[in-house]
Amino acid sequence: MDIFKKPFTLILASASPRRKQLLEEMGFSPVLRPTHIDESYPDQLPLAEVAPWLARKKAHAASRKGLKKNHIILAADSTVIAHGRIFEKPKDPQDAKAILRKLSDNTHEVITGVCLLSPTGEEVFSQRTEVRFAPLDEQEIEKYIATQAPFDKAGAYGIQDWIGLCKVQEIRGSYTNVMGLPTALTYEMLKKMLR
């Protein structure tokens, strides 16, 4: 983008179609470099710090494949937190059902951590959004799981899916953060890095 003073190549350390789409809609043409890391984290790490910690771990894993002078790696991780715990991507339909029952008629938070890594430094940041779900009945949960949409998403749902359109009552914070990338904050941090 010519808004930025320095030309650069943005490398997305993710296979997430949603993050790729968001970056493209922001005007970037990210080069995909998915990473496959062990997503475990230290037990003593506060829940709010897990997403940025994992984002940094992903960015550094992607940098091992090479980081040229004009490259910026973008890595992100989203966590869904409710009832004092993190809800990961569901392992199977039963797990997806259990997660959605916990989120039903409740407020949870989505924290997306982002790491921007270049040869000259890094920026690690995160954003938090509160999401309020209406009650979900068993038929609605079954219908949503049948679409297969929950299985590649933290918390077993996508805000841009049917469930987001019909069952999310309120959002406090960034909508794109719930999709997997806080776009406005990411844009500002990229500008800061490229000064």
C-alpha cells in the first residue's frame, strides 16, 4: 500500500482464510506461510496473556524459514474465555456441543493476540471484545454443528456465520477481533513499525 512510506512484504503466519480475507480487504496482499506449532502454554500464564504469547511463538516459528530486510511477519492467535477457562477449537461434535452450551445465554470474551516481526524488531499486542449470546436450544446447536463451521474455530463458532447473525445479542469492542484479527489496531501498529 502506498500509504506506508516503506515498501514491504507482509507474510501471514497462518492458514486462516478469515485473517487472509481481512488483510486483503485492508488492501494488503499477504504471502501465506502457515506455521504448525505446539500450542501449549505455561500453566501460570494469565488467561488474557495466552493469545499474544502464542502469536509471538507462531511469528518466531515462521521467521525460521527466513526473514528478509523488507519482510514483516504477522502472526495471530484468538482465545475464547468464559467461566474462567479458555475454550479451544472443538475436538469433535460432542465437544462442540458442550462448548456452545456453555456460551449459550452468557457473555464471554475474545482476545486476539498479534505479533508483527521484522528483522529490526517486533510488536506484540492484543485486543479484547465482549460477546453476549442469546440462549441456544439443542436444535439450534445441532443445526450449527451440522454445517461443520465450528471445527476450525476457537470457542466452536464464527461471528460471521449463522450463529453470529442470529444468536449474538451484543458485542462490546472490535467485530473483526472476534473474526480473528483486530484490523484497526493492526493497521496502526504496522504504520508505527514502518515509520
